[in-house]
Amino acid sequence: MSLYFKNRRKLEQRERGLWGCHLVAFAEWLQAKRYAQWSIRRKLQVAADFNQWLQRKRIRAHQIAPGHTSGYLLLRRRAGLRDGHSVTSALHQYLELLCEGGVITKPPSQSSPAPIEKLLIKYDLYLEKERALALATRICYRPYVRDFLLDAFGRGRIALSLLRAINVLTFVRRHAPQLKGKRVQLMTAALRSFLRFARYRGMMSRDLASCVPTVACRALSTVPKALPQRQVRQVLSACNRKTTTGKRDYAILLLLARLGLRSGEVARLTLDDVDWENGGVKVHGKAGRIDQLPLPADVGTAIVAYLKARKPPGSATRRLFLYAHAPFTGFRNQKAVGAVVGRALAKAGIAPARKSAHQFRHALASELLRQGRSLAEIGEVLRHRNSETTAIYAKVDIQSLRSLALPWPGGGR
């Protein structure tokens, strides 16, 4: 404890009392998760202050309720302290430790979920067990269903039997103009799926799924937004490969640029997916599809450089890419990869209209097309199931399109 509290008198004061003995265990718990020393000191200060607040309130372990954490945080705000996510996170971690040690029976953060969240949990379980939908699809559906339920019932009691077609139509009309591209279709698909689930479970008798309007989707109506190869090289060269984070980001960007992987596919990669002996990588794609791709030498070198530098070396997780800060867990979803891409573009001084990882996939397809590769070959590289998906790249084949263009009347050659 003397590593984190230099003042001996304050240290003795913090260790004294009903809750003080748990600070040492909290420090050891944080050390085991490889938090930095300054971060551990900050979290211990929050825990020690919370201990003193509990003592002043004469609250014992079996008396802790959800309102106590919010009451403590409210007191800090009234005192003029600007608490961000770090303070709330430290408090919840401390209570998690007390729960693991049997000091308290249930962390206040684990209070009963709201009615909407309870229903969403049941819906997600239905999608997973009975519909066998991928995790990425389930994650995409949840926000739209949550917004629909909030529009219909607010935070109160949910009575799906009271829903009418007008509720569905009003929701779609209000939210569709705010969405772009295929997100409108994703919203309507989520609504149909949820309404079928509700009827299947007997929560409503009406077939409201058929009332969800169909949104037009004109195939091949857009042009792929790809980064020019010059900017791809610029982003890669901007990575600071002297740091662990820079080495990680460089390896991620190479996987996007050289193999055209989707952000979710990069996030799901594990150490077991890389076949060093045969120079390949196993990619877990859409709908449970698994593909074995060749691992380019420069991509393999970048991954090795990151693995040698990443912290902690003996991490229990098998995920290939870890967060840069403790507790060093693996990427949870594609948003982590998107954040890496966003930071890399900003560092390179590039501000495209869209800052998604998918631009690197489009860039690879455009470059292959420029090199004279056929659409069928590009479809194989990008692992498209349908050739029509690849056909959209014909729009960026300027040289071929020029040969098809008819002369403009009166415009000369």
C-alpha cells in the first residue's frame, strides 16, 4: 500500500475501520489485472473515500443497496467534483471484488434490469437458440427494438397486446429519414423479427410483423467509397511502430488493407486462427462461414512484432488483439476496430466522408480492378457469396466504362 499512498498518516487512516482491510485486497486484484500504478492509486482513492462515506453513514455490508452508490456519487457532484467514467468504473470494480470475497451478497450495479431490458434479454436468447442468428446480427437488432419499445411504452410497464399497426407505421416514418443506406432495411428487419417473436411467445395476437412497411433498396445504386492507394499508404506510414499500440494498429490496418477483412472479422481473430506453419489465417465471417486465407509475409511480420510487444505477455485470453489499457481484454466487437481506423485516419491527416474500416476493403477491390483483375477474381478475394455483390465495383472501373461511353452529340471526341 505504501506504493500508492506516501503519507503514512493518511494510509493508516484509510486502513482503519470496517472496510479498510479490503483496500489491500483491492490493490492486489488490480495489480493482477496489470493496471498501471497511477491508475491503481486513483481507484484506491475512490474506494477509500467510499469506505469513509459508508462508515459515516454507519452502513454495513448486508445493508448495501443500489441507492448507496448513486447517493455517494451525488455527494461528490454536490462537492464540485467532476467525476467521469473512471470513478464509476473504480467503484463498480471495488464492489465486484467485495462480492467475489463474500463481503457483500450482490453488487449494487447488478440491480434488476428495467422491463425493456428483461424483454430484450428474452428476445436475444430466442434469436440465439431458436433462430441461430450470429452475434453481430443480434447486436445490430437490439438498438432498433429498444427504441421501438421506448417510443411505445417509455420506461413503464410493457403491454405488447396494446400495440396497433399505427404504432409500427409511426415509428418507421419517424426514424427512417434519419437513417442512411441499408440501415433502414436493418431497422425494418429488426422490427419484423421482434414482432414475430412476440406473437410466437403469445405476448400479442395480432400479426403486426406484416404491417412493417417495405423499404425500397435499389441494387447497385451507390458507388463504393474507397480510399485511394496513396492515402492507404499514408495511413500505414503514420503508425508509430515504436509503441505497442502503434504495432497493434499497424497489424490491424494491414489486415484490412491487404486481405480486405471486415472489422468484425478482425475483432474475432484469435491466436489459434493464425497458422504459422502453413502461412495462413482462419477468418470467421458472416453466418458462421469460416475461410482459410493466405497470410502475406508483411502482415505476418507485423502480427509477430505486436505479439512480442503486447501486454501482458502471459494473458489468459486467446484473442489476437487486446485493448491498450488494463485489464487488457480482447476486442469485444467491431467498434474497437472502427476506433483504431478513426484514430489512424486522423493521425495521417485524412478526413474522408466516411471513416469506416470498410473503406480499406473497397480500396483493395478498386486496386485489384485497376490491375486488370476480373470481377469474379475480386469476388473470391472478398469472399462474396453472390456475384451481384461484386458487380458494384464495375462503377469504379473508369477505363472500361470509357470504352462503353457513347459520344456526346455536338461535343466532339
